[in-house]
Amino acid sequence: MSANITLLEQKTQTIHFRGNGEVLRKKQGFEVRFKDRTYSYCWKIYEKACTIQSSSEIDVFLTLKENHRTKGHIDSEYGRIPVECELIEYTVCKDEVEVMYDLIQGSERQRFHFILSIKEDM
């Protein structure tokens, strides 16, 4: 089903995407796909976990799961960079997903906080 999608970076109030996308309902959750000229995104949303993929000049693949440190990677022209992920906050509602997580590489941590709004077309 098509939907109006907004991807907001909560900390800076930066809108990374606003436009049309697609929502695919699955048995255990749903998948949200959206893209523009520069970026392509695929979020797979489940009750206690999600995966986030984004593709542009670099490709990012993250698996986030409640109460677990998980693995992900970033692919760039310089090769694959492995990262660990730690989910801090995860809320799934009918029309919104909020996710806050840390990307960990060695002793370095970087926090991300996104809100994905989904307004499905009727």
C-alpha cells in the first residue's frame, strides 16, 4: 500500500525524507520502502526489533533488537566497516516508529534518534 512517509532526525529536527513510499504488511510486522534521487531506504519493523537499510554514496545496514548488542555494517568506497548497535529506545505505533540507538566502533559511540511517520493512503 502506498503511504506518505516522513523521516525525521529528532536531535537536530532534520527531515531526511518526506514523500511517497510503500508499506508492505507481513505476518510478524511490516516493511517500509521509500526513496528520492539521492537515498533509498528500507525499514523492516517488528515488535521488538527492526532492520534499517539506506543506500546512497555509502550503504548502511543495521539490525536493532531490544536488550541485545547487535551487528551492522557500513559499505563505502573504502570497503566495509563493521559496527555494533545498541538499541536505546524503540516504540512502534500504527503510524509512527521511534528508534534511538548507538552505533559503536571500538570505544567510539554515536547516538542516532529517528522518527519514521507513516500515513497510509486509503
